[in-house]
Amino acid sequence: MTDPPSNLARGYVAGLAAAATLSTTAVFIRHLTATYGIPALVLAFWRDVFVVLTLWPILVIARPSLLPVSRRDLAYLAAYGAVLAAFNALWTLSVAFNGAAVATVLAYCSAAFTALLGWWLLGERLDWGKLVAVALSLGGCVLVANALNPAAWRANPIGLLTGILSGLGYAGYSLMGRSASQRGLNPWTALLYTFGFAAIVLLVVNLLPGSVLPGAASRPGDLLWLRDALPGWVLLFLLAAGPTVAGFGLYNVSLSYLPSSVANLIVTLEPAFTAVIAYAFLGERLTAIQAVGSITILSAVVFLRLHQASTARRLARSYAGGS
């Protein structure tokens, strides 16, 4: 079944706003890791903590009815939070390894993962238009990541692998977000609980002895890595309270209106926004091939929107003719 045009419009608006908002997160992360040397998983932990500390009082004051959840939903949200923790960890590591612009693009190999897994697990449509959009999106990701050049894989294999795995994590987050909507969970309730559980998972990971994972705290004291660096704490709080809360919240709203594969394809516009911001503030520059890749990703989103609008009009005419 095709979504009503009003839902498509709301979903696209929320998805585009999410992409624009989330595009600033990689720049924040890149600045924090480069300036303060904060371990990636320590940064990811505090980011999740500050999201909860920002969103919880807002909901207490404005929408207290959104806070209670059933025991059944709580178990689901705990699993959802674990998936988010894995995505946040891989994403933050990818930014540290690859830079803001390339890391953002690599995360959007999730478009193919989400389309295929959404069709398999959630019964979402996988028509020719969506397959073309996925192919364009993946082609753009390959160009931006310079993945056609074997030297890129030899020079930074861990970075590229981490980036691709972050895409798989993003796909998992998208699928669980769509499923949460189907369970009747409010997008902002889901956001609060998933980031809360993700913070707990990342705390445990950072406290594991022996630095089991790259980017984790080597000792418990490293959780306070920034110590008296007030500007660093302010930036970390702004990262969480601003683009993370708004970006992920809007993305969850988009998932409540659209199939996970469509919502994920829309936010593949994020790399284009991030590339411009990274150029302006971090001096990161895309090559001509990477610029072509960004345009290809943009084309995928535009094509998908036109295809869906055409399909919705055709179905509306058929319903009108049959009534």
C-alpha cells in the first residue's frame, strides 16, 4: 500500500529537516576529537548522557504523559538503545578515522541495508523506483569515499570498514525506529529511552578493563577526559542538546510517517550539508569525484520523491475512477 500524500509530505519535511540538523554533528565530533583528543567512545557516552539530561526535563514540563512506558515496550527500547549505542560508537570512531565529510557519506551505505532489511523484516515495498534510488545513493557513497581507488583501502582499511559498519548500525536504528512507531511509541519517548539505554551500554563498554575496544577509556578516570576544559564541555553539551536531540527526534518523526527505507534515503542528503560545513569550518575539501558523488546522492533523493509522488497520483486516479 502507498502512503497517503499528506503523510509523504510530512515525512519528507521531517526527514529533510533531520538531514540538515544532523549534518552539523560530524563537525562537532571532528573538532572535539582533534582539539581535545577525547576518546571516541567517551565522547559518544557523554553525548548520550547530555541528550537525556536535555530531553527529560523538557518532557517532564511539557508532555509528562509521554514518560511512562509498559514493561513490554521497555524491553524493546533497551534493545533499541543497544543498537543505537553500537551505531553511535561506530559513527564517532568513523569521524575520528575518516574526517567529517567522508564519515557522513560512508554512514549512508545504510540506504541499501535499510531497503533490503525493511523488505525482508518489515514487509516494506521494494519497487523499481526505490531500487534505482538505492543504486544511485550507493554509487554516490562509493565516489565520495574514493572506494574505487584500491590505494584508499590500503591506506585506511580500518577507517573505511568502520564507516561501512556505521552504515549497518544506522540501518538497524532505522528499522527499529519504524518498528517502534508501529508499536505506537511516540518518537520523543523512544528518543529519550533509547539514548538512556545507549548511555548505560557505553558506560559499561568504557569501564571494561584493558581498553577492549578502540576509542574506549583506558581507565575509569578517562571518562572525565575534558576535566577543566570548559569550552570542550560546552561544545559537547551543545552537540547533544542541539543537533542530536533535534536531528534524531525529527528522524524518528519521519519514521512514523514513512517506511524506514524511504526515511533513510531522504537523510542521505546529510553528506551534502556536512561537506559544505566541513569545508567552511574544518577546511576539509571534496575532490571533483567526491563532489560528483554528492550530487549523485542528491539525485537519488529527488528521483525517489518524484517517483513516489507519481505513484501516489496514479493510485489516487485509479481509486477515483473505481469509485
